Amino acid sequence: MKSYPIEIGGVKRELPVVQVGDGVAVALLNLLGDTELTEAVAEEMAKRLPEGIEVLVTPEVKAVPLAHALSRITGLPYIVARKTAKPYMIQPVTREVLSITTGKPQLLVLDGTDIAKINGKQVAIVDDVVSTGSTLKGLRELIESVGGKVGAVMAVFTEGTPRDDVIALGHLPLFNPEEA
Amino acid sequence: MVTMETYPIEIGGVTRHVPLHEPFPGVRLPLVEFLGDIEFVRAVASELTNRVPEDTDLIVTAETSPIPLAHELAAARDLSYIVVRKRRRPYMVDPLIQEVESLTLGAGEVLWLDRRYTERILNKNVVLVMDVVASGGTMQALERLVHRAGGRVTKRLAGFHQGNGAEGIETVAELPML
């Protein structure tokens, strides 16, 4: 199986190249379970976080340990935008986005109790990989709809087309499925 | 203005006044949230760290809310961990699939473990970690999954226990049903 080498803060990994849809394969970054890489990424990201950011917002699931570690290092609170509305949420706010990895509509949900922590604040969105940016767009709209200002978008990697609206630690190419 | 009843929980000097959730009339449950609360997660993790056996190779948990706790425990003990997913992901190849037998949920939840991770579990000593356990159904399903992947579960740890059941799981504190 083909793999793609990365290095962040001295931590090296070989990312497996896996097919995720017709005609496209990606280098699969999974921070879930990799405490060493997650902590190294959080250290590097903390150095690049712009001044004035007051709160971190991350989409469920794969960036949760990263947001947790970044929050511990910076002292900034973090909020997780969930993929489903939970029965215990109070007046949740939702946005629908089209997920590129699954091709299905995907909900992003903020618990009403988290809105006060975002309203009027400078927010940094924290994600693992920004590819087409559909999750990013939905998350940005969601944050702005509850009165937050998106001051920065932080990602481990951009993927496919490089983009200048994201502060990333690196860039991942897309692959042909034959390479997977 | 909405006023909300809360219930105080204190772990290792960290106190949270958590909201009460009423899943059905007459029963109210304190609602513990690990996502987004570093200080609380670290307090719970520090109570559990010493209960992770010396010979542990790996921590296994389920998405999503126990992830920060698993991360803290793993970091404290210099271990890696595996997050079993609740939805099939497109990149999974030949995943292990395990149904959760749950009395409370009715509709069965399903756990997914990418085949890539099963070889990391083979012949390993595994500690299972959850945030809150009630019937223990998810923990049981995790245990079967680890067993099917050829690993040994040496300890079952959770932050909190709520309700009846869940024998064999060590927790930091009990959450009452009010």
C-alpha cells in the first residue's frame, strides 16, 4: 500500500493513501489515537495562532483531540460543533453542509448554551484537513449566525488546491485511485 | 429568561454545576459534558491514571464525548489509543462491525473498527475508557470488538456511572437519578 510521509514538529508519520470515492484517493490523517502527533501539531499550531483569538471552535469528530490539546496549551476555551442535535441540547442552532468524504448532507450543530461563548468573540476554527472547504463554509456561517467573528482558520493540512484563507502546517496532494 | 436547574459534581477539587436532563417525565439525570472542558477532563483523568495497569499496551474508546478523556489518559501514560467509530467511514476497509445491545436506546447502535487497527490490538493488553456508563452496553460491545480483534481487556474505566448495571467497570463517581 502506498503511503505519504509527513513531519510536524519533529514527529514523522507515513499516512496511508486510501480511496475515498470514485476517482480520488487521499493521504489519510487520523489524529484520533495518536497522542504524540496530536500534541506536536497543537504545539506548532499554538505558535501560529493570531493574536486576539478568544475561543476555538472545532467540528466533530477527528479534530476533537487537537482542539483539546490546543486549548490546554493556549488556555483558550474550545467548543465542539456536533454532527447531530442531542436530546439534551437547549435551543440548538444548525447548518447543513455537503460532506465531500461521504457525499451526503451533514449537519453542524451548536448547543444553545455554547452560543454565549461565541457571540461577540474572535473565533478560530480548528480542523484537521481542509479540502473543498464545505465544512469550513458551513461552520463559518454557523459561527457568524450566532454573532461570532471568524478571526482565523487553523488546520493541520490543506488538501488538493492550496488556499490562503487557512493557516495550515502543511499541504497534502490528492492521489489517483491507482496509487492507493 | 430560561432558568436551569443544576447539580453539583466535584472531582479532585474541580466543581461543575451540570444541567439536569429529563429524558422522560419524572426522571432527571445530571448531564456531564467532557467536550470543551479541559480542567474537568484532566481532573477525571488524574483520578483514573493510576488505575491503568502497568502492562497496558493500548487504550480503546468510542466516539465522541470520551475522546478528550482517552487522549489525556493516553498522554499521561505515554500510550496510544484507538477510537471505535459509530458510523462507517468511507476509507474503512473490511471493518469489524459490532452491535451494541442497549436496553435504554432501543434502536441498536453499531460500532465500526477499521481493519487497519485490528492488527494493533492483536495480542495486546487493552484498557477500555468511557466517559459515562449506564447499562454498560457500549463498554460490552467494545470488549467484544477487542476480543474479536485478538486483544485482552485488562480493565474497564469510566468517569461516571449512572443507574443500574455495568458490573466490572471502575468509575470515579456515581451520578444519581433524581
